[in-house]
Amino acid sequence: MLATLVPALAAFIVRPPMHMRACSYTAMAAAPAMVPTILTTARIGAPVKCEAVAEERSVAEIHADADMVFAVIDVDGDGTVTLDEITEHLIKSGYKPEAISKIFEKLDTDQSGSISQEELRAGFVNYSPLRKAPGFGNYNDQFKEKIHVDADALFSAVDANNDGEITDAELRVHLRQFSSFSDPAISNLFTMLDIDENGGIDKEELRKAFVRFSALRLAIGTGPNYV
């Protein structure tokens, strides 16, 4: 559900819409309406502040978040995000094609026809609301308990031998069946999810990733509330 793209960025910064300040886990699907406005009115290099989405984080942490989102959207694993890839991803969150095109154009700063990892990193740094937007960041992280239930359901489905961790092979089998991710893309996702780099994804790692990234919930989640 997307509203008309009328609100100016200044108004959004001073007083964000009520539905972005307090709402239910499922009602957040209305939030995509704000993202194209932010991206088309904000100036590169001018930090955007918003009480609903602003957060104090280091550039390295923001880059790490962008890298996870990039791994999720780059379904063929070739190191670039095309308009088709970002459209396929964001359409599930309720964005209209014209809004997605505006986001893509703003992020593709060199106008090469694709978004590089560095360009998405820059977008996350320069447009702070993007880090909380549906399909990108953790805009509904206040609903951790419900998200944990969904993460646990997915974990149980993927952990085929029930040994308490998801291996690369188990994730690969699951995503080959239920997604369009290529093998290189699945490898990228596994690397991002295996936070402690021990060769397996435990339940807590998947929970943290689900809370932190709506993009991940949207791409590989099996529960009802990932947008």
C-alpha cells in the first residue's frame, strides 16, 4: 500500500507520519510511501535526520548492513544489483514500479544501469531512512518476539538433521527449492549469516539477522509478516 508521494523531506524530518512512529508489526507495510520522497528530495552528502528512523551508528556498521541487504537483493550473485533484481525484491513490500525506479536511479550514482556494493553503501550512509525502510532495514525491530517466532520456524525448516545449526549445504538445498538465488548468491548469504564464522548458522544468528534486516525476512522468510 503506497500513498501519494506528496510529503516534503523537511516535513518528514520534523514530524514523521504517525504510522511510522507507532504501529503494529503487520501495519508497517504502508511505510514504503516515504522512501521515494526521501531519495528524490535528499541531497547526496546531506545527512537525513528523522526521529522515527535515525540512529547513531558507525560508518562501518552501516556498511555491514548495506552489504547484507546487497547480498539479499543480488540474487544471481554477480556483484551488481539490476533494476529487475531490486524490482522483484521491493514489489513484495508493496512498492510501485515507478517508486522503485526512482530509488534505483538515486542509488545508481554513476548511471551504469546497475547498483554496485559501494553505491548501496553510500546510499545507506547518505539516506538514513533507507536503513529502516520496508524491504531494506529493521524498521519494525520493536516486534522482536514475533520476528523470532518466524525466524525459529524457518530455522526448523532448514535445519534438516535437527542438530541445532544450519550448514551451507542445508541452506543451499532450501534456497534452491524455495527461491531464485544462484549458488554464488547463496554462498554470499551464508557468509553474511554466519556471524561467528564457525561454518554454521545457529538459531541466535538467524534471529538477529531477521530482526535487523527486513530484506532478509522478505527474501527467505516463510512466516506471514516479512514486509
